[in-house]
Amino acid sequence: MDLSNPTNENLVFMINTLAEQLQVVNRGLMDPEDYDIQHYDDIKDMYDMVQMKKGQLSVSELQAVVGELGKYRVKA
């Protein structure tokens, strides 16, 4: 999948993948429909960082990523 193109399909893929990798229990917090494509580049940066550190993120890092993603939600 080519994530360099900001499409809704790519955004949904990244949000769902992040939710799985970050082991988010309340998946309602990471509903792809709650995120706007205008934040695509920021979300992609976080996605790339999580992919690089796959399995090596501390609990506080996981919480920080989830908190940062929360800033990009358009629905609260």
C-alpha cells in the first residue's frame, strides 16, 4: 500500500493499524471516521514512528502517541 498519497482509504488503514499496534482497548477513541484528511501528514508521521519502533515502545510512549492522535480527532 502506498501511504504517500493522502487518501481516506490510507487514513483509515493507518488509524486501524495504529489502534491494533497501540493495543487501544476503547476502539471508539480511534474511529477512523473521527479523523480529518487535513491531518494526514501528522498522522502518517506518527504511523511511521510506530512502525520503526514496532514492539519497542514503552507504556508512556504508547500513551503519548494515543494522546497526540487525540489532538487530531475532529469529533470529541
